[in-house]
Amino acid sequence: MLHYCIFKGIDTRTLGLKLGQCPPRVSPKQRITEIVVPGRHGALTETDGTYEPFTRSPEFIFHGLEHIDQIMALFKGSGMLTFDDELDKVYRARVVEELSAEWFTAGWRKLTVPFQCQPFAYERFPQTVILTASGTLYNAGTVEAQPTIKLYGSGDLSATVNGNTLMVKGVITVATVDCENMVAYEGQTLLTTVGDYPVLPLGQSAVSFTADKIEITPHWRWL
């Protein structure tokens, strides 16, 4: 069985790239600072809870040079990456090293692509939840999620998750709250917020709001 990946929305099979096996899945490394205390055995460790990027490097082979320009152009810069052993998940990835299509055997070349992946895998097809009254969301991922929230209405609107409230001031019709980048806006206008941007911890979260309705795209993610 041959495998494949999808990068920037392009299936590698359409370019004649053949992948014998998907590269091993990687558990990202947590950022840790070691502190050596004179006179004390071992070391103390501190972490801010963040994770390092990691590399997955598929090895493709292909025949001839019919698609060589498209192949080399595809594997430049950044995009969303999915391997066929995890078709329900997507990684934010970047190719940061130069590539070389090496001779493999008669008429065939080998191309190793080092994808630098950000720590989390996300839903490939994220679902949006629409609420017109208080409700609950269940996070079945392996790490807390940072949702995108839309609040519909006018005036000062708020979203409350597990008792923590974020207020968005001066909304005209609909405010978008980007919890990952900690910014709220309407069109091209940045909006003032009061409170902490919501996160969705593992398990169940209670959601309430002061708006006509709320749309939540959770962006469930996995380590």
C-alpha cells in the first residue's frame, strides 16, 4: 500500500509522488528550563507550558521529470499538512530547508521533505456550534482549545465559559473573537475587550452569553 500527504490542499499522488510509509508520528517536546542549585543533587525544572515544533520527513520517490517544477514549487513555504494515516487531522507546517531530488534508481528520483510542524494537530474539518441559549461543549482532544467566537447583536456583548467572562465593547452587528491571537474585531475595526479570552479545557464546558446568538468554532487539537 502506498501512502500520501496533502499539503496546501494538493494531494501528492496527483504529482506522481509515491510514499512507501508515513513518517513516524512525533510527540512534541515541552519547553523546559533546567536550574542547577549549587550543593543540591540533580536540577530543578521550570516550564511555561508551551511546546516546541517538531519535524516529520516523508521520503517520496517519483519517475521522470514531468512534474518536477510543480513538485519543487509545492514544497516551499508554509501550509496545512495532512498525512493519510491521520486524515481527520491537519498540522500547520513549513518547509524551511532546501530540497534536492536525488537519483534513486534507473529513471527514479528520491525527495525527502522535512516538514517543520507546529506542536498541535487540529481538526481537518472544524465544526461550528451555534447557540441561541446557554449550552455545553465537550473537548475530546488532548489539550485545551482556543476557539474562534462570533457574537451577534449590538452594544457591549459577552461570552462566559466555565464562569470566566470576556466582554466585547461597542459591537454594531457581529464581533469576531480570536482567542488564539487574543484579538476581537468587527470587519477591519479592532474592538475593546474586558476580561480573559476563553479557553475550552478538556471535558465539558458550560457556555453562556449576552448576545442574540453565538457561534463557536472550537479548533479541537491534539498533542
